[in-house]
Amino acid sequence: MLGEQLRLTPKNLSISIVSHGHGQKVKEVLKDLQPLMLGGAQVLLTLNIPEDEKFLDELLIKPELIRNASKKGFGENHNQAFLRVKRAWFAVINPDTRIDPEQFEGLDIFCQSRSIGVIAPVVIDALGNVESSARYYPTLRRLFKRVGNRLLGKELYPDYDSRVATVASVDWISGCFMLFYSRAYDLIGGFDSRYFMYLEDADVCLRLHLAGFKVLYCTKLHVIHHGQYASRSQWRHFYWHIRSMTRFLWVSRKFKWD
């Protein structure tokens, strides 16, 4: 499937983005990616629901379009896009993420080992605050502690300190930006589509670890995420979150975390 070249160059990179009617947001991230596309990067845009495609008209280089006949979940959409990938690196990027293409260049130094499963930079919000995008695996103890601290009004600290080291090995990283070694992604079968909307990222990182690959968090690079955190305000998303969390806790129950 893949050649031996591991360098993270545009010609060795495929990027998957899924739009759920987010055309204007997608347009902005595609503008960010134009220099990489000019250099030969493959960008796959999945339209999960029908939408006005005029937002693509302003782009010098347009992505490869995948138009879904029926709505799919996060993991299923990216797995579908991966079927078109023949490059060493496969990036999954949310449509509400903004990226400086130089961040990919910065990741190159870490992307020259076949032991890497997935790598991601620090994620910050629109105000420059560091998001908790690298985390310990969820356990009942950790969940109860987190909920208790929130109810008590205590400050919730990140699991990993982005101010130390240059790159850290972590349990799992947020699905808003994930750069996979394609061979590792293919080996584990990509995302588990039985999850819906939440915890697909934790599950795929767990399976990469179990297959012997590293999950890395690069603390000296960043992307900007305009997240909505719908599970905190919409009951349907909250239900999906609880359902996915229950599945993850069941699947991972035989493993012992610190």
C-alpha cells in the first residue's frame, strides 16, 4: 500500500475533513490548507449531508469531494475517506479547526519512525487558552473525580502539562486534529464506527497502543479549535456522549490504568 518514504511532505500527506452543513467553516480551513494542496497534498472533503457547494468556488485548488447518500458518523466518514488514501500520513481535521500549514512542517521531525501511530499538536481555543486535548483514558474513578470537582466549582487541570517537554507520549488525543501513520491506521482498521460522535478518538488511540504504536502530543506546535461542546448544552449530544463513554468503559474494563 505504501512506499518506504516517511517524511511528512505535502506529497506524502492525505487530509480528511467532514462537513455537516458547515460550508463556511470548511472554506476557511481549506484556505489554510491551500499551500499544502499546491505542494501536492491530497485533501478529501466529505459532505455528510447535502449543502450549497458554492463555498468551494473561491478556492484555487479544490478538494476531492465525497458526497454521502445517507448521513454517517465521525468514524465511518473518515474510514470511508481512508479508502482513497495511498500516502504515508493521514490527517483527520475537524471543520472548526484553523491551521497554519507550517505546523505540519514542524511535525515532520517527529514523523520519521514506524513506531508512531498518531501525533497531534496542542489545541488552543479562539482566545488562546490551551484545551484539554491530550488526556488519560477515562475510568469510573477519574469520571467521578472530574464530575465532583466540577460540581464543587474546583478548577479542572489538564491531564498533561503542555508547558513541558517537546513531545510527550500520552493516552489519547482529541479527534479535532489527528495525524496518523497510515499503515498503523490501516492495521487496526481505523475508527470503530460503533461509537457515535464521542470517544472514537480515545478508542482508536487505545487500539494503537495495544498494537504497539505510540500516541504523541507535540507541545511546541498548535492548532486553533472553535469547539461548540454541544454535549454540555444539548440533551441529544449528552446522550450520545454517555452512550459512547459507557461503551469505552466496557471495552477497556480489562485494562488497568494508573
